[in-house]
Amino acid sequence: MIIEVEKEYQNTLVEINEIIRSKGCRPEVLHGDLYNVIAVEGDASQLDCDFFESFPGVVRAWRISSSYKTIARKVIGPEHQKVERERIKIIVPGMDGKERIIGDDHYTFIAGPCTVESYDQLARIADSLAALADRYNIRHRMMLRGGAFKPRTRPWDFRGLGFVAIDYLDKVRENTGLPYVTEVMAVEQVADLSARADMLQIGTRNYQNFNLLEAVGQTSKPVLYKRGVAAPLEEWLSAAEYIAIHGNKNILLCERGVKSTTHGDYNRSHIDFDVIRAIKERTILPAVIDPSHSAGFAELVPYQFCAATAYGANATIVEVISDDIDRRVIKCDARQGIRLKVYEKLIQYQLKQEELVIPFEDRTKEK
């Protein structure tokens, strides 16, 4: 629901906001020159447009129909016309004084080990990534990834170092200036991790853990939110609404592959590149591709990375390992991490494409 209130009617604004909250919804007020606009977030089925239009100073009130109203790109206006919202950009500040801006025309590189296994392992990779960022003048576009808490299919597999790994990530961030993203797995972890990490990740296994989604929604930290392995688009976007309705719209929708008939011994899952266009058309949120978890094999990751560029992803998150490490000693997802020297070639490819490629939608637009 959208409610327009004339600027001078502040008492009306306050009263309506209180009514909205009493019904379990959240009012977001946008202040304009002539009007204040209240966007009602949550289940507004108990709110009546005619009732609000009876208040002094209310110009009009109308409903929007999307099941993910807060993040929807297109909503229905007061005359039943389509209103298209601007897509958002998410800003992640770094200790190096650089702001990472993730969104359209602001492609971001996110890379690092699948799991933090030791300080030395993490520091070597982070130092190399920082050096690459400086070499190619993309420090303002580079972020570090590293898992501290890892959900694993088998309970006896390595499941991360926990908060010890967060200590390592904090120290590496201080030394390199690179902000980091790490996965949060439980509601009780949210407060501590949101106070320390630069971005929180919700993994595919938790994509419908609604208590966790609501908890990260109550923070101000950006959330890299991965699609479930069998999640239809509408379910994924509706679940993202659980984060947004609590006030946190800093959500990056991350495609990491879905289960399909192509799943087998030659790949890990099927990556749905077509969903990038759908995300951009239907939501205000950035679209991220994770070629590592989709591919499952290092040899496939570069191809999927390059395809992500062609499809217009706003960022990629890639698992990177040192050039000289023996894969057999890696404790988590050893076969899908790419060498740093390979990742450097992918950086080169991405930067070259930005110079040469005309966006596909511009080339195919009907005259």
C-alpha cells in the first residue's frame, strides 16, 4: 500500500504510521517537496485505502499487488498504471577508505577461499587479491569471501573454525583493507557477525529459514542471499521479502545453481543465467553469480564466470586458492577452487569486456 500525505500535515503522518505499526506492518516514509509518501511494508490486507483517504491531508492511497512488494521493481500506481522503481546500489565501505558500490554499472569482484582453514592460508590469498586489485586499479571493486561457519552434507566433514576464523578475517581486513563477506547460519550468530563482518551471507540451505531471514533483516548489513537448490523464482523473491520488510533492503540475490536433470558427475548443479534478467526486471536488487558452487569443478568456473558477464551480473563470488597449494590438503570444496593465476585472467577478461561489449539488451532492442 502507498499513501500520499500533504507536506504540512505532520500529525496525520504520525497517526497513520502508528495505525500501520499496530497492524504488524512497517511504514517507510519518503519525504518530498510537496508530499510525504508512506510505503507500507508487510501484510497490508487489514488496512483500508478508503479509511486512510478520510484523514486530513491524505491525497490518495492505493494498493500494490506483488507478493514481494518491498523489493519489487514494478508496482501498481493510483490510476492502476505501472510504476517502475529505480534499482538500488549497495555500498560496502572498506578500511582502505574505498567504497565498494554494487549495482548496475558497478561490477564487483568477490573472491577468496571457500572456508578459512588457517590464518596463513587466508592471509596469502587476501594479500594476493589486494595486489591484483591494486595492479588493475580495482581496489574499490574487490571484496574478500571466507567461510567461518560451513554447512556440510556429511556431519563429519570440516565445518569451519567458527569465531576463530572471524578473528582471522578481521585481522586480514585490517592488513589489506578488503571488506569481507561470511556466512551466518543461526539466529544466535547474527548479532556478533553483523557487528564484525562487512556483509552477511545466507546460504542455499537456509534460503527459507525465515527466523534467520528476519534476524538479518533487522540489521543494517548487506546480505548476500543465495537461491535454494530447488527454489522457483517467486519463492526465492518472496523469501527475500522477509529480510526487506524488517528494514534491510541491502540484499544481493545470488544465483548458485539449481538441481536439474543436468546434475551429475560432470558438474555440481545447473546455473540459471536467465534468472539475472528476471531479477533485474522484477526487483530493485543486484544480481550476483556464484560459478564455483554451480560448476563444482575448477575447469568449468572460468566459462561460467565469463557467461555471467555476458548476462549482465552485477558481481561474481568465486572460490580462489593459492597457486602452489596441493588440492588434496584443502578441507572444503577442493575441486572447485580456481588458482589465483586463473582468477587474474578472469579479471582481465571482465575489464576488457567492459571496454568492448555493448549491453546485449541494447543490441537486440527492437527499433
